[in-house]
Amino acid sequence: MEDIDAIAVLQDPVRRRLYEYVVAQDGAVSRSEAAEAAGVQRTLAAFHLDKLVGAGLLETESRRLGGQSGPGAGRPAKLYRRSGAEVQFSVPARDYRTAADLLAEVAEVARLDTALQAAARREGRAAAQPVKDLAAASAVLAARGYQPCPDGPVLRLANCPFHVLSQRHPGLVCGMNLALLEGLLDAAPGLRARMDARPGLCCVVVENSKTNDH
Amino acid sequence: MTGPRLAQLNVGIPNFPLADPRMAGFTSMLDTVNALADNAPGFVWRLVEDGANDATELRSPLGDDVLVNMSVWESREALWDYVYRSGHLDVLRRRAEWFQLPKAPFQVLWWIPAGHLPTVEEAVERLELLRAEGPSPRAFGFRDPWTAEDAGLGAAVS
């Protein structure tokens, strides 16, 4: 399926809600869970979720939710989660990726980390809105594509908006990203962004600044 | 685990002597990032001086002002995840504060047989090979595709 067709699959508002719910969760979710979150019947949710899988936007896995196996344990549940695919389409054609990669390559060799972080912090501050708590921060971060999910006292970010760049230039780009988020939370005195890198997630978490000061 | 392993060396010239307060952000984190390595999936070994927890006092043919760090891992993925997707990233992102701008490649990867502990001299040879000839199966970087088989060592995990 071409990228433009995959994007078009998201036009249906119910399908869009289901997609956004599934990708915002940590791990895979069942049809029932997604249906309830989107406020639709399970069979309608199943129809839409399978369209999203067909478009390559979601993936499925099979798991026994009850943890049992053998006769009488029931069929394994079909679960859905975000796929690893990146889909983009721009009109007219734009290729910011190539330029970004070249700029990052040169900045890395020249070790411009400190200057880049300063620029990113200024950029974040310029875009900052007053944010009074973690829930409000979550909305701001969601609007910027980070897919925040609560994990106890912190917000983890399931999506790195700079993903491919962060794979190719991790020190440079992840440092930039942290600085950007620090700037963005500048108007939120009770909150802070800090680095907590682990595989598969954005390397930054957001938390209340009074937690475990170190 | 008896397959070949991945060795790495990275070097740098600190901006100030290690005892200088301006290096405190780095030196205060050493024990933490070293413990993270020791406990990371796929970690095999790291260079440590007798009686110390790291090799920050150790010097090599590269010069008296150059810090060296060397370790061995079960796979590229294990090393990459440690360097770039663990607490180590929080220190790495501040490298420009603490280390001079490298004028030549400062890290090298190479394949070694299981059970072999690389020496500093061997590691420096591999770095100099990379600097002289660019990436090859015997001295390469994360972006290069060579496997242990390409280096004549049989298959590793990945």
C-alpha cells in the first residue's frame, strides 16, 4: 500500500480515535479495551482495527490474557499495538530528512552539542505555554507527537518525533530533544524533564520536580 | 556463550584534569555508569585498573593526556543499547562540556574470539587502523555492517 493510501485510512474519525488510543498505550491492547476507549461496539472496533493493520499502521500479536493454557483455557486474544513503520506524504514533495541528516552529521563531527542544546532550549522556551500539572504537560506533549503515557509518577514518551535521526546521531539529537523539552517546561515550575533512556521509547521523562531530587 | 564477541575502545582528551571541579559532572557519574554496564544485558567485560573501579588512570600509546575506555559485549545491539539507550546517554550527551573536540575517529569496534580479553595495545592498533584506512572488517563503527564472519571468526549472535 502506498504511503498516501495508508494515511487516507486514518480519515474516518472512529478509526482515527482507535488508532490514537492504541498507539498511546504502553504495549498491546485488546479489541474490547480499544472499543471501550473509543466509545464504539467491539465488532465495529475490530473492523477498523483490522483496516489499520492492513494499512501497516498497527501490528497484531496473540496472547493468552488469563495466563492459562491447555484444554478449556480459551482462544488466545488478538492484541494490537503501534507498528514500527513510518508513513509520510507531503504535497509538494519535501525531504527534510536528508537535510536534517546532513546537518546532524556535520554538527556531530564538529561536536556542536552544547550550542545545539542552547538553541533547542531557546526554541522550547519560545513555544512554552503555562502548564500547571502533569496532565496539562501531557496534553502539550501529545500535541507535539510524543505520545505521553503515565508510568507511576512519571510521564513516559512512547514516540520520539526525531526517531531516525536519534538512531543515527543519538548523543547529539537526544541531547537536543532533552533541551527542547526543558525549554518547553520552563513555564511549569512544578515539573521537569530529565533523561531516562531505555530501548523503544523517547529518552526523556517528565515528572514533578519535587520527586527524588538528585 | 561461545561465539565471537564485540570489543570496543573509545578515547578522549578531557578539557581539564579529572580532579578539576569542572569535571565533577563526569567523574561523579563514573561509578554509576560503570555499574550500569556491569549489569547491562550482553555485557562481558570492561577494562579496569588493579585496585580501581575504572581505567581513568591508565595510559596508552595514544598519549598521556588521552583517557581510554574499553569493553567487550555479546553483540552490537547489546553495546548500542547500553551506550545510547541507558543511563549512559545522560552522561554522553554532555561530552562537549568535558572532552576536547576529536580531530580523528575516537571509537572503534572489532570482533574477537570468545574468551579473549583484548589488551590496550591491541585496541589502539585497531583504532589506528580505522584512522589510517577507514572502516574495514577488522576495525569499524556502529554504522558499518561487518559481521564476525567477515572478520574470519565464524558467526556471532548478531
